[in-house]
Amino acid sequence: MRHASSRKNSRKDFFVLKKSEQDTRITLATPATATAAVIAEKPRLTGLRVNLGIAEIAYQGKGQFLYFYKRRGTLKSGALTIDRKALIWLGLAVVCVSVSASLTLWKKRQNAVKMAFAETKTGVGGVGRLESGKVITDAADITGEVAQFEEDEKIKNQLMGVIEERSAESKQAMQEANKVQKLKYKVKPGDTLQSIAKKYKVKPESISGSSRLGEFQDVSVGQTLSIPTRDGFYYIVKKNERLANILQAHKVTLDKFMTENEHVNVDLLDVGEEIFLPGAKPIMRAEGWLIPVSSRVVTSGYGWRSWPRAAFHKGLDLKAFYVPVRAAKSGTVTYSGWLGGYGNAIIVQHDDTYKTLYAHLSRRHVAVGQRVRRGQVLGRTGDTGYSFGPHLHFEISKNGSNVNPIKFLKGLRGRSKKR
């Protein structure tokens, strides 16, 4: 590689041949001495050099060329002789290639001009599909080219997954199809609110809110439910209610609301008018926690304990000798069955945050999927599983992590109350 300062005078980078009167061998000489010899002994073009960046070619006259290049930091050179006949053939080849390329470009230009001014032009930029070497001379050729181009375009769009532009009518039909719809469903034997919601791929609250079910009301056979085709529920406007207050209470933006309720007059809502609140849930009344058994005595608290074995106790043991167990808070039963060392157990889901566990039961009165209200009897305490006498093991989890039930249940007595 040459330095930038040497590029201004490339003749100093390489060597040239010098004919010595005493020695006819080809020797290397410095550029200064070689230049004088070339001017004195050789024709006008002798000494002409062409620098190609990675190599340099020098003409020495009489069809002789020297070439120089660097390889791995070493300057290398060689000689090449081309007679007059070879030069003539090389020139003819260059001329033929140039003429052929010019004709090809001219034909493509003619096609482009004809397509650009044709009345039937279509396609990208009004050019259409051009075939190399073919000049379009009449409208029939143009029509054929356009048809072929459109077919090619369709195939390309399919391969690329491009959605073709739809007409205004088809766009409107798609918008109508994407709008929420209210379906009717008649409850069959074995149905639960959860199973129906799973079938229609919506949340249970969407069905209970749209069907005006009570907060903890379960479905019954033969009952007709209203089911929206997406999450959210149909709301009935009450007296003196304003749209802004309804949307704020249910955390729904005006843009989302208007997407599903284009027919609604936002400035004036009629009493009894039905509107759809996308993504919203019915507002449940707040309720406190209930001690699940009549006894308020804690026999073993939350935390580390050494008996009956050294382990962290994740709940409370409440004194309860075969008495009814009640739901500490309203919710949905997510488990009802045998749970290893916990014996007969029931788990209830309360909204999206809390779950409660009722363990060591002797009887279970609820099934999975059943909605239960606060204070409803779930079963009866007992001595099943890893237990040393009848009692209730009670746990509360918040967002998947166990918490101390003492913080939620008020009025408990006994040891570990302050833990």
C-alpha cells in the first residue's frame, strides 16, 4: 500500500525498463534515469502509465508492457508483450460490446416512453412489465403487457403476504364485522359461568355484567345469558348519570367507547339506554373479611414454628371442632378436593388479587367453578391430612405470595395474635 503523499507522483512508486548499450538484459533503474532514456530512445507513447490502485501498468513501446503490484508488502513486477494483431482484435471486441449495450438501453427506453404515453397504462409508475429486447409497437401489445404485470403483481403480493386494497364497501363490511355483538345463550345442565366464559373466550365478569347477574349469583339451567363477543359488558344508563362519570368510574377512555358506540349521543344519554363499556368490569361493592369459623381462637400463628415439625407456617390454625366453614370473602371456587397433607381442602379466588385456602376439612359442599358469597358455607372442619386434631388451617395469598391473615381478620384471640 502506498502512502497518500506518494499518490501525487505515481511514477516514483515503480520501476521501468532501461536498455543498456553494453548489456541487452532487462535491468531495474530508478525513475530519474529511466525517464531520460525513454525520452531519447522510444516513441511518443512510451512511458505511458495507468495506475489501477492495486497495480500499475507501464507501456514500453513495440507492444511491450510492464506491470507492477505489491503482494504481502513485497513489490513484484512482470512483462507482457501484445502484438499489433492482438491489439486490433481487442479493440474490435470493445467496440462490439459497447454497441450491443447501447442498443439494449435504447430499446428499453423506447418501451418506457410508449408505456408512459399509452392511455391503457397501469402498474407501478405507469410503466408496467418490460421485456428485454422487445419493442412495443401497438395497443394490443401494451394490453397484454399490462395484464401480465397485474398477474405477476398478484402472485408477488400473495407471496409477500400483502393485503390487497379493499373497496369502500368491503372495508365498511369488515368494520361492521369487527364491532362487538351481543349473543344469547341458554344455560344447559353442567354449565357454569366459568365454562361458558371459556367457551366464548371472554371473562366471566363480561357475562355477569351484561346479563345483570347479582354480584355472587350463579347461573341456572334454562337461564338466558347475554354474552358480548369481546371483553367488556353492556351497561344500562341510570337516572341523572353522565357519560363522563360512567367512563371515569369504569376506567374506559372516550376513544375506545366511541369505537364501539358510534350511535350514542355523548352529550345526552337516555335513561335505560344500553351502552357497551369495552374492557370494563362491573363495579363490585366493597366488603370486609370474615373470620371463617365461629371460634376466634388462634392455636398456631403465622411464621416459624418448631412443632409438629420445624417449618414456616404460612397460615393460621383456628380452633374449630367439626363446625361449618364459611367463605371469608366473596369469590369463585378454583379447587375442591384432596390436597395431600392438607387433607380435604378448598381454594377460593377473590377478584384478581387474593386467594384463600381452607384445609383439613371433613366435608366439602362446593365444587370448582361455583361462585360463593361472603359467609356462605363451604364445608365442615375436620382432622384430615397431616393433622393432630380437628381444626381449620386458613391461608391468604396476595398476588401469589402468602400474607399474614392476622392483618385481614379482626377480632381474633389466642396466642400468636400479635405475630
